[in-house]
Amino acid sequence: MTLAGGGLVSLSASTSLAQSFVGEIEADAATRVRRNTMAFRTVQWRDHFDSLRHGAIICDSDSRAVHFWSQDEATYLVFPCSGPMTEEFTRRGRTEIVLKRMHPTWIPTPSMRQRDPTLPAIVHPGPDNPLGTRALNLSWQYYRIHGIDNVAKIGRRASNGCFGLYNHHVEQLYDLVRVGTQVVVL
């Protein structure tokens, strides 16, 4: 298993710091949520898919993580991401990758332009493009897994419905997925 986070948390804190902590972090052990060291919720592909045909992706809106499993189950990756700003922008359910775009052009949706008429009509590929260096279009219109122009958004509710990854992570995912890869948004 590979953890593709922004960095691993060191579990080897100094002895004095480790010994100075007394008590439980979570008061009620019965209500603990399973999480890995990066605070992402642990998910299993079998809970959401019948098979790994064409691979599988889970976009977890709550923990703001994108999970990927290869068709042969040899590769499992988890990436931190930005997620939808509100429930209004969050679409949950089953979809799939329908288009892969390298160096994508960004065109704001009609509702984005309505909310903010100052948005440009189009943003061509480059460092200021909100889609970053790669975009994986979902079957739902206007929804994507894509790179990001502002890394401060990672780990936050900051999108109009998409899942934004660090550009080096979306490039890695882009190379692994294919059109038809199944996706579940939680």
C-alpha cells in the first residue's frame, strides 16, 4: 500500500513529549472513526464496488481524500484533496471517468458566472488555471477530479463540486486511470 499524502506524520516524537500526554484524545472510544495516520477515513473498495473492473476511485467528501485501486489490486493510493464548499455543491453517488484531459482549459460553469460575473470566460492551460495540469471528467456535467492552482485549498471545502488534488498527485492518478474507471462519491 502506498500513502500519497502531502507528507507523513512522524510517529517517533521525542520521549519527553510522548510521556507528557495523559488521557485519551477521543473521550468515547466506542464512537471513534477508523482513520489512518493522515486523518483520512479508512475505506474499503468492497464496501462500494462489486469488482475492480477498470479500477476504482472513491472521492470522500467528508475526509477530503481520493482513494484509488488498480484493477489488479496491486496499487492502492490515497490523496488529500479539496472538496465541495457546501452540501448544495456536493453530488454523491456512482459515476465514472468519461474523459481525460492533459493541460485542460477551464471554462466557468453558467452558475459560477452568475454568482461571480467577474470570472473570465475562459482560462487556458498555465499556472493560474483552476484545473491544474490534468482533469478527469466525471459522467456528471461540470464535475471533475483535477489538479489545482492554489494548494492552500487542499484539505478544505473549497470547490464548486470538484475534487482538487496537488498537481503531482493528479498527474500520477491520470497515468493510472482510464476512461471507464468507476467512481463513487461519498
